[in-house]
Amino acid sequence: MTGLGKAQPIIVIKKKAGHGGHHGGAWKVAYADFVTAMMSLFIVLWLMNSSEKIKKAVAGYFNDPRGTSTLMGTTMSGTGEILTAASATSMEKLKQRIEQGIKAKKDLERLSKQIEITMTPEGLRIELLEGRNGTFYEIGSARLSHSGQELLALLAGELKTLPNALLIEGHTDAAQYSSDAAYTNWELSADRANAARRLMQQDGVRADQVTQVRGYADQMLRVKSNPFDPSNRRISILVKNDAVGPPAIAHASLADGAMLPVQVAQVKPGALK
């Protein structure tokens, strides 16, 4: 009887429920795609409600990304310079004055199709495109023709009054114009750019206004589908906007992603003759 009066121990059995397997990270990929799509939508909406000047600046970047930020502007690596509204207005007025000056001279008006003036994020780019038989320079030479001298004198007259810095680039096509291994298209492109610089400074451009003179040879073709196209031979003058920083050494990108040094002649005040 005494055994029956004792309390029986209470046994509690706890069962732990097992967790499901790992669900993976597929949701993260879907979420990232969604965020990217929303960001693209907001950018499009912002552009649709932006001013024409901003739209032109954005379009100019995509048309000339190297200048361009792009390279082809001041440096191939990009400088982050922005064409402000004030700069855009002054550059547009300069463009109009140059175009009017060209139209006023019959010898230059007939060459208007070989003179391209475009707005870029880094400033105003003026390009002198060669013809098949030479237009602004003698074939295979850094000697300026009469038309080349006349046009550069006109440009100097407009540019010498500006505070903006200038950058001058020389380009060739893929043809080799010299049998001398010591004088290649690198030397020819740099000599042509330097010839333009000398003549413009004789006509009033300040010694400290030209910050760089570059020779690209045939590494920056204008018509990539035809390396021998005459318009690949050209001189480019960049009137940099007011927000320019100190010049940097440029590099031309090759097809395999390597970087090729560009022949650059750094111009120092007082060192020019």
C-alpha cells in the first residue's frame, strides 16, 4: 500500500522539428535585376524631364565617350570634366563665329565639308579632314598648303581672344609615306600638329594657351572600316571648356585592351620659338 501512495514521475518528451533544406540565392539575382530595371527607368524619366543642354551633354558623351572622355578630348583615361551651361553657351557662339568666318572666305567655303566643328563634353572640337590629294597639308609632309594656312590663321584670330586652353592632335591613315624607318607616321602626325601650333602662335595664340600637342599616327582612325580613308588624316584642335584641369599623358586603347603610349609634345611657356 505504501508503494501505491508514491507519486509517479512525469516524463516529458520533446521532439525538435527539422528545418527545411537551404533555399539558395536565386531570389538575390531576381532582386538585383529588378533594382537595375528600376534604376534604368528613373534615369530615362530624369532625362525626359531635363533641359535640352543636359540632353545634348549626355548625347555628346555617348557620341564621343573617349573624348572624346574621350579621349578624344583631353585624356583617354577620362578627366571627369563637365560642360557647364555657361561654357556651352560660349562654345556655341564661338562655333557660329568660326562657321561665319569660313563662309565669308570663298576658298574655305568650298572646303566646308572637310571642316567639322562639334560640341563635346570637354569643349569645342575643330577637325580639319584631308582629301585624297591633300587639302590642308602636302601629301606625306608637315608643310601646310595655302588653304591650311588660311584656315589656321582664321582660327587663331578667334581663339587668341579666349582664356581657354587649346589641345592640338595630329592623325594619319595607315599608309606609310616615308621609306625612312626613322620617320614614321608617329613623327608625321606630331610634326603636323606642331606645324599648326607654330602658325597659330605666329597669328596671335598665346604661348601658354596650347597645353598639349599630340601625335597619334594611325591609332585613332576616324573611319575604322577603312584604315586608308583620306579623312583619317586630320588635325584636331580642342578648345577646352573653362573647367579644365592640368593635362595628363594620354593612352590609346588597342583592340586587345592593352594601352599604347601616345607621342605627346608638352608645351611650356617661354620654350616656344
